[in-house]
Amino acid sequence: MKNSMILAGALLAASLTGCIAVTGVHDEDAVRTNTDLAVRVCGGEANVKEVTEDGYRCQSNP
């Protein structure tokens, strides 16, 4: 069961790779929810720096 959770987390992270950095994946639902919220709040995928189970960070504007 633990291996399937690790695999599921890796697949989720891989599906988001290239657009948004995802770290600390243990709760896939939390990451999915935070990713949706981050994209809306930050103004698009390109403006999201990182998503975690606890929240997200937007790219800082220079």
C-alpha cells in the first residue's frame, strides 16, 4: 500500500512537472486543491512557483 501511495504521488508530481514545482506529496487531494487555487490566485500556471500540501507560492515579479 505504501508503494502504491509513493507511485501515485510520483505520477501526480510528474503530471505537473514543467509548469509547477510540487514538493512533499503525501496528500494528493490537498496538492490538487492547492494547485487549482494557486493557478487562479497567481494568475496562471506560469506564475506559480511551488505547490505543497500546505499551500502554494506565486512567482515574485521582478
